[in-house]
Amino acid sequence: MGLTGPLPQVDDYYDAIAYNVLGTGMLFGPSFAGRNWVERVENEGDFTNWGVYFDMDYALTDSINILAGLRYSTDEKSFSWLTPGTNYRDIRPGMEEVIFSTADDYNVGQGVREAREEWSATTGRLVGQYHFSETAMAFLSYSTGYKSGGFDSSTCSPPIRRSSRRKWTISSWALRAILWKTCCGYRSATST
């Protein structure tokens, strides 16, 4: 442009370069010095979990016990995203979001986006116990479980990202004893 030295510290000069040369409102003049840039996503969630369970312990003999249990669980989750846009939108024409942009499918300035999902599962456990004496016992255990899904708090691109529920099984065995009035034992577990 044929200029030498520092840029003139005038907003109009910065605006001319921003809009006419760069095609964006992202170059700021000196009057914006000291102002904070703010972009945010506001989330609100409502999560409800309830379950019903049954557990029993049956003595087959004086030394052998069988324990069994069932649980039904359900999780209901509703979640919302509000992306109001940068605080510069109202004071600077042509302002673009940098972090949470509409190009990345954020609902910038479009109000609240909402999602609701429900996950449920029936899980159980089966345990066999053998009592060597009043102070020593061993057991084998097999149980199932699940973790409900959820929503990504900062991403709301369609379809709204959510994690699915995850099932797992746990197998374990242990040997426990009370020796010299102290409980000690060894336990091993695997999870898939």
C-alpha cells in the first residue's frame, strides 16, 4: 500500500483493511483494546435414574452358599445447548464465531437446542461361596452391569452426539480369612 512505519492507530483504517482486503470483521482497531472476547455454550441437563433390585442368599449346606441378584435400571436424560455467540456480535458488524461457529453446526444465535434419551437394562449377579471355617471362605462371582449413554456438552451437531449405553461383565474370585484377628485376603477380577 506504499506505507512505511506502524499502522495509523485509527479504527477506520483497521476497518478498511478488515472488510475490503481481508473480507472479515476480525481485525480490530485500537478502541477495542482491553475488551474481553467471550464465546460460550450454555448447557442444562436433567437426569433421572431409578432401579428395582432383588437379591437372595441361599444356603445349600452349612459350607456352601449361593447368592443371586437381578436389577432393572433406567436412566432418563434431557439436555440442552444454547450458544448465544460472541459478545462482539452486537458491537462489530460481520463478526464471526471462532470457537463455536455455525460452520461447525453450533446453534449460534438460534435459541436452545434440546435432546432427550432413555436407556435401560436388566443386569444380574451370581455368587458361589464356600466356607472353610468360621474364619475362612472363598467365593466365585459373575456379574453384569451397564453404564447409560449421555450427551456431549460442547458439541450439538446433528444428529446430536450422544454416547450409547455400554454393557460389561465382571468375573472375580477371592479367598478371605481372619488370621490373628485381622482380615486378610486375595481377590482377582476381570472385566469386559
